[in-house]
Amino acid sequence: MKKNYITPIISNECVVDNIFKLTVGLDEDLIARPGQFVQLKLPSDEFTLRRPLGIASIDQNRLTMFYRIVGRGTQFLSTLRADTQLELIAPLGNGFSIDHAKILLVGGGLGLAPLIFAARQSTDAEVLIGGKNRSEAEVWRSEFDGAVSDMFIATDDGTLGFGGFLTDLLPNVLS
């Protein structure tokens, strides 16, 4: 059931090329499913629209999300420091359940964030990671490390793993 939370920022750090990892503290358990998201209200009257952020993980009353700076709102969000209070509504969306013994998670860029949560809910997950370059793919590889049984990586520029798009690598992984 969705609920309003007032929560402090624990960390808000740039992990690579304007992609930030935001972790907030929760004073109570948040029960969510992989694929669900939050609506985050920025602590400024300048921004009226909430920002939707996919849930990457919930661990010991800590909620982690990722975002990319793409405009004034996310630029402002990137300047907020630890202990700043944020208002959010969560969980939102239908999400999905992990009903199969073995799953293959496929995503690229920020689309990988909610799949981290799915990988941690699964007993046997593999992930196909797409990134624009080595540094971006390395960030996602470290986030999935220990949560999946196998990783396949494709980078647009060919600096790590398969050179090209995920869709080009996918048939090889499935065979």
C-alpha cells in the first residue's frame, strides 16, 4: 500500500557521468516488489512536480535509487547532502513477481536500477548489462555483483565485453 514518507538522505553520490546513487533512510519497513518506484518531492517551492525513481534496493530500512541529471530538477537533487529531508510516496506501480527458478534480466543504463532489486529477490538470476562505455558498465557490474549467478556485458563503444547493443548480444546468451 502506498504511503507518504519523510526521510533523510543517507548518501547522494555521483557514480559515473551524471548518474547518481541516492540512498535514503526509512523509519519503518517499506514493502515493495521489483519494478515498483517512488515519487520524490524536491525540498524547494521551485519544483512542483515529483520525480519518479525506480527502487534499486531496500535493505535494513535503507532505500536506494539511481537517477541521471537531465534537467533543473535532477540538477538540484544532485546538490542535496546527507540529512536533507525528502518527501516521497512509495511504493507505486504494479511491479512484478519472481515466479521462476531461473531468470534472465536484460537492461541498459538507468533501466538496470530496478533490476538490481529483482536480482536480489531471485534465487538464480543472470543479467545482461548494457552501458555506453566501460565506466558505466563497471558501475552496474559492481551493483549486481553477488546478486546474480552470471553477467553478460555489452558496451556501445566496445570497451568492455561485447561491442554493440544488447539486442545483438541477446541471441548468443539465449543459445
